[in-house]
Amino acid sequence: MKNNKNLLWVMGLMAASFSQAQDLRLNDSCYFERQGVNVLVFSNSFNGGFNDEKNSGIEIIQHGIRAIQGGAVRLNNTPEQWDLVPKMTFRKVDREQGSIEVGLRYDDYDFDSRIVVTAKGEAVEIAVWLDKPVPEKLVGNAGLNLEFLPSRYWLKTFTMDGRLNRFPRYATSQTVARPNSEKPRQFKGFKTYDDRGTGCFVDPLPIETGHSITMAMDDPERMICIHSNDAELKLYDGRMLAQNGWFVLRSILPGGKTGKVVSWMVEPHAVEGWIRKPNIGFCQVGYTPGQPKVSVIELDKNDSPKATASLMRINEDGTVSKAYEGKVDAWGPYYKYNYVKFDFSDVKAPGIYYIQYDTVKTNNFLIDPHVYDKITDATTDVWVPIHMNHMFVNEAYRVWHGEPFKEGYLQAPPSDHFDIHYQGPTTDTKYKPLELIPGLNVGGFFDAGDFDIETGANINVVENLIRAWELFKPSRDETFVSEKQRYVDLHRPDGTPDVLQYIEHGVLNLVAQAEQIGHMASTLSNSVLDNYHHLGDAASITDGLHYDPSLKPYEVSADGKRSGTPDDMWAFTTRNPRLDMRAATMFAAAAHALEGYNDSLAARALKQSKRLMKEAEELLSQRTESKRNNARTGLGGIAATNLQLYIATQEKEYLDVFEKEIWKELDRNLRFSLQTALDAIPYMNEDYRKQLRPYVEQYATYIQDFDRQNPYGVPIGTGNWAGIGPLLSFGTTVCFAHLYYPDIVAKDEVYRTANWLFGCHPYHNYSFVAAVGAARPKLVFYGNNRADFSFIPGNVAPGVLFRKPDHFENFDDWPFLWGQNEGTIAGNTQYIIFGLAFKHIVEEKK
Ligand SMILES: [Ca+2]
Ligand SMILES: [Ca+2]
Ligand SMILES: [Ca+2]
């Protein structure tokens, strides 16, 4: 008896310690964890701005990949971006019970629910609780959803109640058309779909239905079992409605019930003893012989660092030899991983190399004086011209897009719009709502993965290109641009430097705005949501015919010039004097840059600059004192504006204002203002240089402090959009600080940003710049060809997106998360400046 009791006690202890190692437990970061599996419960909640960003709710990171998210009470079988998302009303972590509870609310339907996630051994139970029954209108629509990343599950097997199946590579399941009255309201009442006059919306039917599903038993890193005793599980393919949809598992909440209404047991498989493969970060573009060469190796926290790593050389006869073996230095923990560094700067001989750390070999890269020579070419020759609006863009045998928006732009009526666009209570123009504003369908650049003209971003584009032009005079001519023919042909020289033509193209639209509207539009954008998410030829977003409300929808007038389809784009014209001020500055600089190339456009730009500057000053001075101060500090610096105006006009009064303001701005915010101060150097005397020295010294300390803040030594953004903008600004400022003060900011510092961009960063080691010089660039980007899982060469991805509380991510098999994969016109032209400045320095003493 005694022995038996002891035996039971020992067995119990064994079971306890066994299960301790295996069970999901709430960790200090407030998510459930076991080796290989993290279950996050609303560590990231839905945010209003862009609704469903596929980044929220219950998320499962399985073996390092966040392939499951979106766990929440939702109102659609396969929610799209603009379907309603629940607001999180509270989040309670109960350590004793090992559970996390969140309150969810749909204001539009006065509908509250609670989700309770509780660790149960190797599984979690997800339960939905209701204090009041589902509102009548939502019965049959409200359900518990969980979403699965298509690119990680397609072609994998699954069984539902023992029936075998396979996740489809492409969406070909079935749908049903239902009356619009049955469709839950979408974001602000907009519609994502064009029903072609049928009065019906499309609803996907389930691929499978049952009570127990096991997914990906053929892939231990993705395998997951889910069963429910009290509810039916339905599996849907969200790509039926939207190319960025995920696979959705769903149980409808029963009507008329309260208490625990639905519960699932969810058991993500964990590979025993799983340790994430080291991510060996290095510069995929390669290294010049003399530059510092430090690889940052990202390690699982359960991994034990090796003492050394090697640099292997691929010889000309194809054999491999060890070029260098060196010690691996600990850096320490940063968020969820541990970091070590491998410095192989001693290797200077040109050649083909790869890094070997333990059993992991990287792909090869070059050490060569010329590795950086081409880093901006794809962006200037391919990405930028493809984003030229109102043009037909051809490349060899391929047409990227026809001429978009031939019918022009209508005055936007008052609208609380999508994509954070807005038209105030009046038009602020001489035009009536929906009246055609003539002359706006010229010039300009597509914003990013969408096709609107964001005026602020287009101003940035022109400014960036002018800066590139004034500083480096890039004479590269690989693009044919005919504004007369409205035709662009890539890789066809036409005798004019491309950058000058891009400046002209940007100015053409912005000047037209100032002339036709009287001030700057905030944006020229889509009027209807159902063509805003367009994926395809930009020329087919609208029908090219003027909208005529006297015609029936889809009807075309007898002369073939008008249609009853309200697809014409709108100009959002609420006046913003700060934007006008920015435009005025840019116009002044543009007038200077275009002089001698397009004199009439230069004259138009200068005229608008002077007028807008004067009117904006007046409008700002009419505001209250405090508001005016806010407006002025929001200008991106009075000093910057006045410097630009001085450069453009050579009028000394601007220089005086600059000299008065710049020191205040430097004292207030050095990081932000140093670039402006450096930009002035060519126009200032030796005293100015001297006075600036201590600020540059301070900046040098700021640069080096990043080595302490994170293993990569650059500013890393943790916002909802990865931090490429601040990173490129940082990289550019470091370059210019070195150019003018090489004794304070050493040449070695300029490589920090390039390393990060081209592969030395968390999550993976692929280059963030599409198709540029790198041995392994990223393969997919959120460009306007994202539905093809492709990229537009020269695009720069935002980078690694931070997911709270401790996960960095950049999908390379799923392009649709804009926060990690969308290149923008402002960001990519900023990259051109960085790249030109960087190349200029690298080439100094090659
Ligand atoms: Ca946009
Ligand atoms: Ca050209
Ligand atoms: Ca139209």
C-alpha cells in the first residue's frame, strides 16, 4: 500500500514535470506559451483606421510563423478589410485560472460579447459568452471566427470528421447570391462590391462542415486540431471575395441564448524540442573590400550560441575553402530572441562568399568594390515610371497600364470617406459637388499599392527628386517620357535625364491643382469603395466616360461619351493652408530645377508658389495665436521652408529667416532638424559650419547609441507601419553628416542603414529592396501587382512589422499586409536620395 502510494506519487510527479514542459502557460508577456507555440489573445486589437488589417484578435505564432490570426466574434463568413470589426472594451488576464478574457462590442448593432481563452494542457479553450442574446438582425451572421494564412496552408491536407481533403492553391469553392438587405453593414456604410444592378451580394459557401478538424498533418510545424462539441465548424475560403482573404474557420452563435454559447478546443501541434533555425543577417548586396562587415545572428532563446562562425569562399574552380574563422560575440536579448554578432571585416579580398554558422549556410554574396553601383537603378528605371499616373506605360512586350482616369476628376461632395480621406462641409472651391474640375487628369504619381494621388506624398516626391537632382545631377536616361503622347516606355533613352522628367511629371499635376482649384487638394481619389481595392490595369479602374446621373447605372449615352456608372474619381478640396505652404515651397524649388528645361512650367510653378505662400500666410495669421504656432511648427520646419525658398529665389530675406530659426529648431529636435541644417551648408559660410559642429557631435553620439539599443544599430520602428521612412531619413542624415564632417561621423557609419535594408534585420535575411543587386531579395511586395504574388522592381518594403508584445515579422510568401510590404511613392523616392548619397560616399575612395 505504502509502496503503491509512493509509486503513484512518483508517477504524478513525472506527469506534472512532463506536462510542465509541454503545457501552454501564460508567460510574463501575457500570452500562452509552450516551446514552439505562442497563443496571443488580443495583444493586438482591431484599430479603426483601416479596419481589418489581418493583424489582430486571437493570433497563433506556431514555430515562429504567425499563420493564424483574426480570432474574434465577426459578422461575416469571410470578413473583408472594410467589414465591421469589434471594438475591444476590456482585456483581463487571470493568472490563477490561466485565462484571458476580452470584451468585444459592435456599436453599430449594440452587440456585446466576451471571449474567454483558457489554457487546457496542450490546448486552449476558446469560448464565447453572451450576457444578452445575439441581436435579431445578427442571428445567423454573428459567429466565432479564426483565420489561417493561405500561403502557409494551401496544398496541405486536412480532415473534417475523418473526411480527407486538401487546402486549395486557388479559390474555387462555391458561393451564393443573397439580397443586399441581409448583408451586415460595412465600414461607414460603404460597399466593397459592385452588384451590377442585381441587388445581391455574394456569400461564400463552406468548403467543409463538421465538429472536428485536423489541419496540415503533413506539416508538423503547421498542424493544428480544433474540435467543438457544442457548435458546427465551417471552413471557408476568404479569397472568394478578396484576394487578400484568409481561410476562415467559423461557428455561428446560436440565437436566443446567453451564457457560454460556443466553445472550441484548439490544439496547435508543437514539434518536440523545437528550436528556431538561426537567422543569419548580412548584406545581400554584398560588401566593398574596406567596409565593416558584421553579421547579426538571431537565435531562439532556447538555443545555445556557438563559439565561432566561418566565412567560406567559393573559388573560381567551384571548390569551397575557409577564408576566415572568427569568434561569435554575444549582444544579448532583444524582444523574444537572443542575438550574437560575427565580425568578418578582416576579409577584404574580392570574391564570392557565404557565412557558415554551425550547420547553417547562407546563400552567397560578393565582396567587390562595385557591389553598390546599381542600388538605385531599378527604382529610377522601373518602379518610379510605372507609378506615373495619366500615362500609358510600356516595358518591352509588356504594358504595365493604359492611360487612367481619362474622364477627369469631380468635385468631392461633403464626405467622411475611406482611406482616411475627408471632404469638409463645403467644397472651398467655385465648383459644385460632383461638378467636373477641368485639367486635373495630368501628371502625378500613384500613391503606393493604390492609385490615388496623395498630394502631400506627391509634394514629397517632387522635393525628393529635386534634391537628388540638385545634389547629384543624375544624368541617367533610360526612360522615354512623352507628355504629349501620354506615353512612357521603359529602357528607351530619349535624350533627357529621367529625374528631370519625373520632376516635371509631378509638378504638372500639382500646378494644375493650384491653378484649377485655387489651392491644393488633399487628395485625388476614388469616389466608391468598390473600385478602390482595384488590382489590375489602372486604366480599367474607371470606365473613362463622364458620369451622367441622368443615365441609369451601367447605361452608356448614345454618343458613347457618358455613363450612368458613378465611378469617376473625386478631388477632395478642403483647404489646408499648411499643405499650401508646403506646396509653395516645393513650387519654388521646382521652378529653379525646371529652369532651362521647361521654362513655361517653371514660370507657372513660381507664380503659384508666390500666390499660395501669400494666401497661406494670411489664412494662418487669421487663426488664433496658439493654432498658428501649432501650424507653424507643423510645417516641417520654418527653417526648411525658408532654405528652399532661398535656394529657389536667391532672395536674402529667406536666408535671414533660416539663420534665425535653424538654431532654435536644432535645440528643439536635433534628429529631425539636422538634415535641414546640413542641406544649407553649400550656401553658407565657414562660421556656419563651425557653429553647427557641436550639433553634429551630438548626432554622432545619437548614432552610436543605437548599438546599445538594439543589435542592428539603426532606429527600429514598432508602429503599425514598419519604420522605413524614419530609417531612410536617418540613413540620409548620416550620409550628409559624414560628407560635411568626416572627422566627426566616420565613413563606417553610413553602412548601418544599407545593411538593414539589404538583409541584416530580424525575421529573415532577405533584401527589402525588390530585385536590387542582392543575391536574395524579397519575392513579394504589396504593389499594385500583389494579386500575382510578385513585385515591381525597385520597390522598398516598409520592413519588419512589430506585433505586440514581442514579435517582428515580414512575410515573404504573402504580399497583402501593407504595414510590412507596401512601397510608397514618397518612401521610394526618399530611397533614391539615400542611395545616391550612399553611393557617392562609397565611391569616394574605393
Ligand atoms: Ca492612398
Ligand atoms: Ca529620359
Ligand atoms: Ca466614369
